[in-house]
Amino acid sequence: MDPIDAAARLLAGARRAGPLPRLPQELRPRDLAQAEAIQHATLAALGEEIGGWKVGRQGGQPFSAPFPASATVEDRGGLSVALPAGSLIELEIALRFSAALDPAGVAALRPEDLPRVARIATLFEFVQPRFAEGADPAPLDRVAECLGNNGGAVRAGATSWSLAMLDAPPVTRLSQDGAVLARHEGPHVAAPVLPLIEAWIARLAREGRGIAAGEVLTFGSLTGMRPVPAGGAAYLGEIEGLEALRCAIALPDTRKP
């Protein structure tokens, strides 16, 4: 079997049946192009389309990772979502595209064009670890498995915004069951964001991809990665000046009878 497909089958299985100790040495990506190919092959093995992208840095290198479309949902006043046991949640500032762009439109896209084609948004990223606790995957292995992302919840508003707002977001608060878990004020951990956006646009152009209406682009956690309690919880994400995001999360009951 092709090593890209073999790695993708393992990672797809980890999404369904639990985490891996590691990727076998012969299946580990040797460069960013192989890691990106594994991402796409994993989504194909899961029968998923792309619902959005996360950008960031691993080992100092810009990366992008697709979100599964079926697990990327919009909050219109309160969501209820079921997630796998052991899931985590992150609060992020994000963009949500208002209309589709075809591949030619993406190839011509510049970062400074984004405020006219995308709305600023509050986003919960749902994380499902796909490497076992205590594992220490290499940066490219983490990129290949999309940093554990398992979709997310998004709420976009009509607030005007600029690229500078992504580097220095407004005060941000994540609450769980009415209690503030975390607060962020100051520069984004991903700053400067501009090179990450440029690398992502270049990737889409290289792969001949468009952007669908409703796709999201997000930049990493503002409040850390927080475990969802075994009994589930209700979350509130607040970024000052933006629409608040609410989501109730349920996890399966794994207690033995």
C-alpha cells in the first residue's frame, strides 16, 4: 500500500477507535508536502470534505490543517454538540467566508483582501487527541494528523475588522458552566499572523483549491486547550466586540455498569 494512504488509514482509524502510540517509522512524513498529502488522504478515508482551516507553526514552520466539514457547525443562539470521550476545547478568533471563491479567485487573493470577503468570528475548536497520552510526535506527524482537530463551532458577526486585530485580539474569556476558565489579553500566540495567511493562500493556489462559502480560517488557541469534563459542560466564548459563542457539549458515558 502507498505509505500516504497507509498513514491516512491509521489516522482515520484513530479518529474512530482511539489514539495511536505513534506512526510507524516507515509511514512518517519526511517533509511538509507529505504531511499535507496525509491530511487530504485522511479526510478522504473518513468520507469528509473540508469545512475550514487552522493555520499556525510547528517547529517554527508555517502549516495549515483542514477541518472536517461535517463537524464544523454554526452557532445561531446556542448549540448542542456530542463529542468523543477525552475531547478538548479551545477558544479562538477566526474568519468565516461570506461567499465562495473559485481557484482563480484564491490565486489572486491577498491577505489585505480578507476583510471584504470574510467576517470576523468567535470559534471553539474541538480537539480529539489521536496520539496516546505520553506520546511525543514530531512536528510533521502533528501536521499530518491535523493537530487533533475535530471540527468546531463558529459564530460570525458584522463587526468591521483589520489584519492587525488578528495579531492583537480584544480581551477574550472562556467560561465553563458559568465560571471563567481562562482569559487572554495581549498579542496572539500565532503573531505575526500575516506570514501564516500568505503560506495558506499559497498552498490553496498550489493545490488548485477554491474556498466554499461558510469555510472558516482560524489561528490557534487564545485560552489554552481545556479538557471537557466527563459529564459534559456548557461553554461560553467571549471576544470583546464580537458575537458571544455558546455551545453545550455532551460526551459519551464510558462508565462501566
